[in-house]
Amino acid sequence: MAADGSGATHTVTSSTGRVTVTSGPVTTTTVTTVTMTASEPLGAGRHRAALALDIGGTKLAAGIVDASGAVLGRARRPMPKTLDPEVTFGAAVECLHAALGDAGLGGRYDYAGLAGLGVGCGGPMVWPSGEVSPLNIPSWRGFPLRARLRDAFGGLVVLVHNDAVALAAGEHWMGSGRAVRNLLAVTVSTGVGGGLVLDGRLFHGRTGNAGHIGHLVVDPNGPDCVCGGVGCLEAIASGPRTVAWALDEGWQAESASDGATAEAGAGSGGAGSGDPASGDAAPVRGPVGDGAEPVADGRALAASAAAGDKIAHAALARSGNAVGIAIASSAATLDLDLVTVAGGFSQSGPIFWDALRAAFDRHTGMDFARAVRVEPSSAPSDVALRGAAAFILAPDRYAWVG
């Protein structure tokens, strides 16, 4: 049983091939066929629960989330490095089953006890049909993720949206945005994305891409973006692009000290779904030194910056500055209450956050825009999972028809 932060525990026992869920210490029993039952079924009342899946460029995360937002079981897997769509899909299914196992539910499953499966996945995608073509997952191009998951999980209700939209839903449902009506959630990691809650409801836009702050132009003379645009926030501020810029400026990964990594992550005030500092930022091979070739990634860059490397410092400040400019523009456009920032690369340290806040202050003039709060994510390891579950468990605010 994974800790869920709520103090709740569950017992899983079995008899004649059935599982009963009650409260108390955990006992896991191996069975062949499992039907989830309880005094209140998992699909109703306070035991109502959903499967949740968060698909990022370098990782898969899955969980079982109940109506209180507690994560009853979880699993995390690296994203396979493959061009085979079936290998990627198989890894996602295995991750979901591992989360069920972590909750103490073994063997084959009768999914009728679950309310559904919510998925946050990198884009672009055809929404709401759930055919995905994530820029950072080359094995999936037009992959029918929603239909395939529905088939794999016995016809369970499946809803698929952008991973940053799941982040916004999670922050508003059970995170720091619970008391606000207008929220932008931003993720800075392998890519840069965003999701919107306006007037208390998830806002989708015409195609489901509302809030896509990663492709807001922050420098008209900036670098080309993978989307085909020029000067996009993602082209400047994402983890891989920031590392690449530092390498072009002469940064060497082997200059990072082992001890600085923890300092960079711990002092950030940032948040994300991955490990401290680098999170989901894809690694780049750095210059060859003595021994093994070093890996140049967000973790190494943050460590170098914390150790005083001027190029690494400039790279993180450049990323934070771009994010601050984009948030300032969004605050003026949308009349927001709150902006939260998550993603592994947003944990890269105070250098990133100081630059972000300075840029936001510099580029907001109107009182209503300056009043917007900008904060790190409230629960970096779970917020996206909770948001994906919210698609299913709180449909009045976060679901959609289609």
C-alpha cells in the first residue's frame, strides 16, 4: 500500500476468489480472480475510486485515487525508448496494473468496481476522441489511446486530455487552487504546457488546447520551436532546450559537484512530478572528460548553477525569465486568481524562481494582473494523478461530453 498523505489505510483480504475492502492495517492476499466489493462499493460513496494515468516524455505514472483525493496505490515507470507503439502502450498498461497491485489488488480484475480511468498525456491530440501524437513520444502518432485503454480495461469509462490540463484539474480539485475560480497551471519539464480553470470549471477551448502556454511567443526573434513556430516559451524554457543552450554556450556537465544536486532541488521552492531538479528533462550527452561520458541534463545543470557555474546560472535564469514573461501575459489576458508551476525542471533551484518572479513583476503593470499569485505546485508527486482522476470523479467541473 502506498502512502497517500491522508493517513488512510485499507485492508485487502480474499475468500473464494473475492476481495473485500475495509479500514485498518494492510494484508495482501494473492488470488486468481478478483472482484472488488465492500460495504460501500469502490464505485460509490466515500470508497468511490478511479484509475489515473499520467504520461510524460520520460515517465509513466499511475495511481488509484479515491473521492477524497487520496492515492490508494501508485506506480512509476520510465518511458520506453522505442518507436514501436505497442511497446509504449504495453508499458502504460503494465504501469496501471502495478498501481492496482500497490493498492493490494492482485490477480485479474473486475473493473466494474472502479468509476473509470482518467488520463493526462502530452499533446498534441485529437480531443475528445483521445488519439494522441505527443511531440516527446515518437512511437505514438495518431495512436488511439482512449479506445485502446477502454478495450484493455473491460470497457471501463476512459477520458483522455492533455497532461497539463490534468495538472490544472488536480490543483483546482485538491490542491492549492481549491479556493479560487480562475487558475492557470503550468508545467516546465521535457516540454512546457498549461491548463485552465475559468469560473470554477475546466476550460477546454474549441479543440481542447486552451491554456497551451508553452507555445505562447515570448521572443519573436527567438529559436525555432518543434511545433513549427518561432520564439515559443517551450523552445526557450523547457529542460532539454535549456540544457542545449548551456552546452552551446560552453557549459560542461562534468563541472557539476555531486553535493550540489540536493541543494539545488531542496532550495528551489519549485515543484514537479519528477525527481528533484531534473525531473522529466531528457538528458543530453555532454563533452567527454576522464572516464565515462557525463550526462548533461537538468539535474547536472542545476547542480552546476548551485556550485557557481556562470553559464549554468545564466541558463536557469534565462528559462525562468521566459516563464515569467509568459505568465505575465497570461495574467493580463485571463484575469486570473492563481498560477501554479510544476514539472521536474521547475525544481531546478532559486535561480530559476528568482528570475521568474522578477520577470513577472517587470512585465505586469495593471493592478489586477499584479495581484495574481504565482506559486509552486502544492503536491508535486500527486497533483497530475489527482487531476486525471478528477475527470472521472468530479465530472460536474472537470469532465466533458464526447
